[in-house]
Amino acid sequence: MSKDKPIVYPYIPNSAPAIKEEMLRAVGAESTDEFYKDVPEDLRFQGHLDLPDPLLSEAALKRHVEGILARNRAVGECPSFLGAGCYQHHVPAVCDEVNGRGEFLTAYAGEPYDDHGRFQALFEYASMMGELLDMDVVNVPTYDGFQAAATSLRMAGRLTGRRQALLCGTISPHKLSKIQDYCLRAMDIRLLPYEPDTGQMNLDGLREAISEETAAVYFENPSYLGFLEAQGSAISALVHEAGSVCVVSVDPLSLGVLAPPAAYGADIVCGDIQPLGIHMQFGGGHGGFIATRDEPRYVMEYPSRLFGIAPTRVPGEYGFGDVAYERTSFAVREEGKEWVGTAAALWGITAGVYLALMGPQGMAEIGEAIMARARYAMVRLDSISTVQAPAFRGPHFGEFVVDFSASGKSVADINRALLARGIFGGKDLSQEFPPLGQSALYCVSEVHTQADIDQLVVALEEVVAE
């Protein structure tokens, strides 16, 4: 290939030299370097990147990318016990069928501006979520559950006029990072202590930390580490006594067997809808929900869209559309409660299909199945002499911490050995929670069979004995 001949990449927009020159003329720049002159020179890369020659045909590029992807091993190919925020659940075929229909599937987050049928679809989703959560108002999904948690805290700050947010100490470091970033200008984040043997929130620590400056207390049920917070009523009582808002994050798939947070005093409930009929996807497949009572002071603090129902001029006919649209940044951006970017409306529609398909009985059955399988896995793993499962005393839903410290092996070494045997082990917690030692977070769902769990146990017995 001639070094003097310009390269036009057929799969990179605007890479033709003539187009580049036209764009530079349009902005009044003589060269690409002049275009980027506002960027300090010491921050700009000087020289040439050491890259291979470009693949100029689509066929060659496709073969190259497929060769890279073929080196991956997907969770569908072997038993996987990874969870920690993104979960392998069965996705009914009808979820994919509706998700892919042209009425809903568009290039931007399921937001077709010329189709009003989605208003009803999202209203139905919100209605079913409201029934599941025992709450009156549910938003159109935010980008993910992390954003939903952060937004819930900012709502609490606006409701109370306070800045402090107290969070459970067992929160995922990744979620904590997102909350701290999103709330940086509005809230002061502080972590609460937890009981080392059970993981439960330390109530004395909460009493000591909460004050008239506290806008919200946040905890998760199930927690990031899998155990169930059994003190929900006591926590919410302390929160309300201080005039603060109780915010609870929940796995919606657990609510067929567990009481909803509203039953033990939550004011704002949030979480992620990924478990509801949505595949695990790298960088996608998530949508955050926020739910409250139908009180104007709460409704008007939602930054995201809310869809409602109203009668039309035609008797017996109803229409669906935005509620209090003026409070959103879509109406007047500078007056919005928060800036709202990419939504996840398509995933809301998908979750609505899942909930309609499952119904109350289906949700109860899948919750029971997950708890039963997780319990079987804990008992079997705990039978290995140098393994403790679960590490925390008390009830769990689908995840639990397994402590390998007594084996003398690191979680990283154990996971490599399991992968060599065709098994994805649990999430390594040794860096995230050093006090837990060499521990891993294991996830069991309805897709795991007894044979899958027994295969894991046999493999771990071999690995820790090596």
C-alpha cells in the first residue's frame, strides 16, 4: 500500500480528505491541528500511533472482529455464578419479539417521536411495577439502576432542603462511585457501619450519624452482598423521626416472595429492571426505576418522564401521555429538576411484557425457585471443609458471599482454575471489601439446575485441595 496515497476508511464517517477539508473550511480552520488548538499541546499526542494497516474491506473487517469475538466465552456456554448487578435470568421469547418490533425499536432508546402507542405501553409497564412495588407512581426508566439511586437521593435533598445522604456500608463500590459523581454538587455522601457477622446496618451507628442535616438514608434489600436487610421497619422509623427520607433499592424479581419496601416504611423505592426479561449485555440492558406515593410534593421532584391516563372527548375512550411535563428538562432545560439524558424506554416496554407474562403467580414461583436454589448452593458449598458459605449469617435471596480464606488460596487463583474447568466463579470481593478476606460473591438464579450447582461443588473441592 502506497504511503502517499490517502486512506479512506469505508466504515468511518467523513474520513475522505475532501470531506475533511470541507469541514475545516466550515469552521474556519486551516488544519486539524488548528481545529484542536484550544487543547494544550502537552495533552495532545505527538507522532504516529503504532497501528497495523487498516482493513479496507467490510469482509476483512468482519473476519477480523469475529476472530476476536471467538476468543470470548459467553455465560450461555458454561455454568456462570456471576451476578453483582447484572444477572443471568431466563428471557422469554416474547420479550425479544416485542422488543424488536418496529413500533418500539428505534435508533434512540426506544423513543419514537411519531408513535403514541408507546405511551400506553409504558403506562402499562408503570402500572404493573406500581402493583409489584405497592407504590402509586413509577417513572419511565432512567439510564440504569445506579442513576435511579442517585436521582432518588437528589429528590430527597430537594424535598427536605438538606444536603447529607447516609448510605449502607455494604453498597457496591461501583454504584457508590456513580452516586458520588452524580450528587457531587448537591449532596454530601457518608457511609454507615454494618455488623460484621450479619451485614445488617448498625443501628447505633445510624443513630449517631443521622441529624437535622440528613436528607436521606439509603439501603438495599437484597443488599449488594446478597443478604436481606431484616431491620427495614426500625431503620425507616429512625429516618422519619429525624424528618428524613427513607430510600430503598430493591431487586424487583424478589418481590414475588419478599414484602415491598413500602411495607416497612420506604418513601422512595428504586432499582434496576434488568432482571425483568432483559438479557445481560456489556454496557446495556439496564433501566432504572423510581417509585413513590402519589403525593404532589414527590411527583413534582421526579426529573424523568411520567406517563398517565386521562379520558378523551369520546365517552369510554382514554388517552395516555406525560404528567406534569413542565418539571422535566425536556420542557425547559434550564428549569428542569435535573438534566435528563438518554432514557431506557425500550427496556421499560420489555419489562412490561415480562411482568404481564409472569403475573403474580409467576413472580411468586420464580422468587421461590431462586431462593431454594441459592439455599441448596450455600449448604453444598459450606460442606467443603475450607469454605464458608454464606459468610454472613441470615437470610439471602439469590446472591451470597463465599469465604475461601481458610483454603489458603486467592479468589483470583480459584476463579482461574474454575474457568479452566468450564465454570465462571463468583465476583472477587477481596479488593472491594478487604475485611472479608479472600471472598467472592456468588449468584444463583432460576437458570441454574441442581446439576450445575453440584458441578461447581465438585470443581471447588478439587481446586481448594490442589
